[in-house]
Amino acid sequence: MRPSCYPRLVNDPFFDPGLFISFIFKKRALMFDLGDLTALSARDLLKITHVFVTHAHMDHFIGFDTLLRIFLGRDKVLHIFGPPNFFAHVEGRLAGYTWNLVDEYKSNFLLKVTEVHTDKTLTRTYACRNRFKSDQSLKTDVFTGLLLKDPAFHVEAVILDHRIPCLGISLIENFSVNIIKEELKNMGLPVGPWLNRFKTVIYEKRDFKSDFTITWEEEGRIIKKKTFILGDLVQRIAIISPGKKITYITDVIGSPENYEKIIKLADRSDHLFIEAAFMHQDLDIAKKKYHLTALEAGQLAKGASVKQLTLFHFSPRYSHQADELRKEAGEGFGRTPTCFTATNHSTGQQVPHPG
């Protein structure tokens, strides 16, 4: 069964962290961390609606400028979440440029930035037309672990210890709606934008006795319509199954407190992406730098009962030892993880690559 979203690391495990999650049949994506984004196309970048930055070290945040640049001059809203003091980091990046030309833009790009604290979230808006000066209004919400709630999924986070606050992040689908393409063909129904509407009304738990209209479109124009009872259509062309859970952990020390929080956040994840910065023989260095060893990454995956494990964020000192890192993590996990995955979007399959 094809998943409804595809997670893939942007770079190889020795380079900047960043997880790109795209949604099938939707021109939408999420980003976990903003390392170097050169590997992503403009088309991919423009799909991004929400970004979750674990912390503002350069290798996790340098891609902010790339994303900002491609969004300029467009009627878009970009939501970015980060740990305490994140406003200062975003404003520092914005202050590094001269914005006198944005007055010429007819569109109004909005940047909505949220700081995540242990007990609350704070949100500010920065408008391109206002030269990205804060509107000074501050929205405060209680933080109980939930950062984003969408009809199809939600995003949860915890604050972890990297000598500074660092976010751990999970995306959890509410359930998955898969389209039976063979049945579409049998019914003479087109593949098109209506499938997004169809999935949305299911996620919104619309009354199955209500009507749903399918449209045939050419060059953005509707040329034909046909109406069905929603429940009948669901029964014919859709398979509804439990949703997937994707967890992303990087730049944390293997302390008891972090272990407890990570295992709870990642519990029964379908896919855990986790750093393996050091070999366990260098545990003292890992602790000094507040990073995980490969063995600790595997142990965390096992403790959380995850189904699939992908390692990333390897220290350059192991540039010829990717297999050893993978093997060590496997000892903690109970089976061998992959180092890096890319997605074949024609098949939906994830392809492992050596480090």
C-alpha cells in the first residue's frame, strides 16, 4: 500500500541535516531542520508550508536564506517553529539584508515564526511588505506537546538537551486514505485535483450520506461533473488504514532525561530518523559534544519499538566508516538500519544508499 507522505533526507549522512516530507496528490511538504537545501529543487521548496527547526546551529539553519529567497514575491505564508530565543535568530537573519525593493512586490509573503517553550508557544508575524519588521503583536498559546493540527495529521514536539534547548519532532497521520487506481479506471474516473478534495472531506469526517462531486478538468477549467454519495464512493475507490508516524531526533546527549523523552515521543514510530554522530568507543567525546553514539541511537530505536530506522548526522571523522556506524546501531536496535534513504516517487519505494 502506498503511503500518503514520503520522508527523505535532503543530504547524505555526513552533510547538513534536513528531512523533507512531501504529501502525495498535494502540492505540500514539511521540513524538519534547514541545513543546506541545494539538493532540493525550486518546485520542492515551494511546496513547503511548515518548517520545524530543532535549534539554530549553522548546519541546521543555514538553509533559511535559501527558502526565504525563493518565497519572496509570492503570495504565500511560511510557518517556522524553533526553540526558545528563536525570534532573535530569525530576526538576525532578516536584518542581514536590505529590503528597500520589496515595496515593488504586488504579493505579500508572510513569515509566521513560533518559539516553543516548555509550557507555551509564542508566535510573531513578519510581513515582506513591511520589510520583515515584526508587527509587535505576540500570540501566546499553552504548549502541551502539539505544534500543528491538520485534518490529516498532527505534529508533536518535545524539548531536549543539547546544552541548549533542541526540539525532537514527530509527524503522526490521523489515518491514511489510499486510492484504488484500478477502480478509478474501472469507473471511468479521472486522476485530478478532486482527489485532494475527496481525501480532505474524509479527514474532516464529512457525513458519508452527503453528496460529493467529481470534476474533470482541462487547463484549469472544469469540463465535466458527476455526483456520488460520498460513502458509496469511499467504499469503491478508497482504502482507509492506520496512519504513519515519523520521528526526527538530532543533536542530543544520551542522558536519562533525553532517553525518556525520546522513547515517549518516538513510541511505535513507523520510521525514526536519528543522528548517530559518534562510535560508542568515543562515548566521552559524544557526551562532551552533547551528541548520540550509533549504539545509543539503536538502543533508543529499540526502546521506542520503531519499525524502521535511518541514521544521519555522522561526524566527518568516520568518513570511511559508515558501515561500522550502521553495524553498531544495529547491535542496539536488533537489526541493521539504513544510512540514508531517497524516495523513488514513481514507485513510492525508499532506496537505501551507502554513507
